[in-house]
Amino acid sequence: MNNMVATNTPDEASELKEAEYLLKKWRFAMSSGGFLWIQPTAKKLAPEELAGFILLLRRGCDNVSPRTILFDFSESDIVGGQWTVVESLLSEFSHTIGARCRLIAA
């Protein structure tokens, strides 16, 4: 009997660690109706962290789901007050996947 163990290449292992790092910085939940709620876990969030999360999230989205995304920043501050960058990232993301995007800010 041949025991095969899946191994990751260094690139795959690096991508998995990066994905795990990004996912730990967010709380999220999705309903069966296509509503996605997302909230950062940190008190301060850099737009670059949001951009990385969006790239990862985009892989799991299609033109059917999610239908509506609520980004809840009520417990976080955007580093440098770069809300224009955040709004641009969210707008482009929601347009790309065909979803409505809502934003809650403190």
C-alpha cells in the first residue's frame, strides 16, 4: 500500500501563510441569501490590509454570491484617515463581482 502525503511547494506554503494571516484580521459571516458581513478585528486598519483581504475574498466570489456586502468599520480606524482609498477599493471590488456594497464607519 502506498501512503501518499500531500506536500506544499514553498510558494504554496507562503500563500497559505499569507491567507491565514489575512483571515485572522477579519470577522465575517455569510447568509444563505447572499448577504456578507465583514469587520476588521484590529482597532487600526491600513488600506493595504484591506486590499490584500479583498484580493483573497475575490477568489471566493462569483456573479451570484454575495449579493450584498456590509463592511463594518465601526470599531476600527483607517490609518491616516485614507477613507477615499478605502471607498475606492470597496467600490471597485463590489462592481467587479456585481454586488451591492455598504459601509459602516465610526
